[in-house]
Amino acid sequence: MDIAFKVDQDAKKYWIAYEDENTSETHSIPQKYTIEGENVIFFPKGNSSGGRIEIGNEKGQKYEITVDRVFGTASIKRL
């Protein structure tokens, strides 16, 4: 079953969507933070669609979460 990490940048929300159309609870990002990025799909074999999500705060600090397409692993770095 494919599982997707979904992001709504404008509403500052994220959630998990399952292939059978069920979804997790929607989580809100506090107003002092920003979230930008793309939806990432994780496949049963462990790989993913790959993607990047950037999270920032009011001090201008930003972090980038990158998901590898081949291995489905995530890494985070400060920008």
C-alpha cells in the first residue's frame, strides 16, 4: 500500500494519506513557522517518489528534509 506525506503550504498543514483513501489526523504548523515542499509518496518496496520539505522559523532559520527516491530515507540539514 502506498503512503503519502502531504503538505498544504497555504494552510500550514500536513497529514498522511493512505492508498485506500484513509487519512491521518491533519496537523497544523504554528504560525511562527513556515513549511514549503512537495508531497512525498512511500512505496511498499521501501523506495519513494523522493522530495524536499523546507521548514523555517521567525528568526530566519531554515531546515531542509530530503527524501531519497531509491532508498526512501530522509535526511535533514540546516540551510
